[in-house]
Amino acid sequence: MRNDGASPHDAVTSLVSRAMHVAAGLLPDPTVLRDQIEDLEDELAEFTRDGEADLTDVALRPTRLPAPRP
């Protein structure tokens, strides 16, 4: 998560609030969502070798532990 100056409490509250809206069947603003995806692609491009973001190569892990841990 980027540090945009939000407190940990505010960050978590915002994430939970958004999740509750989606669970209730309310979709987020498509314009804001598109902007967030573009920001993600820009940040991802910074950390790739060829400078191109490929969202299909990004795997979301539920934990920071390495996957092959016993």
C-alpha cells in the first residue's frame, strides 16, 4: 500500500467500507476504478525489467509468507 499520509485506521476503514459496498452489490465508480488501475499499472511498470506492466503476471497472495512453506 502506498503511503499517502492516511493513518492506518483510516486506510483500513476505507478498505473495509469499500468491501462492504461491493458485498452489498454496489459497484465502485468506474472512472475512479479505471484511474486506480492505471496507477497500479504505472507502479508495476516501475518494478519490471522491460518497463511494461503486465497485470496477468501479478499474483495476489493472502500472506507475506512464501508459498512453498510447509
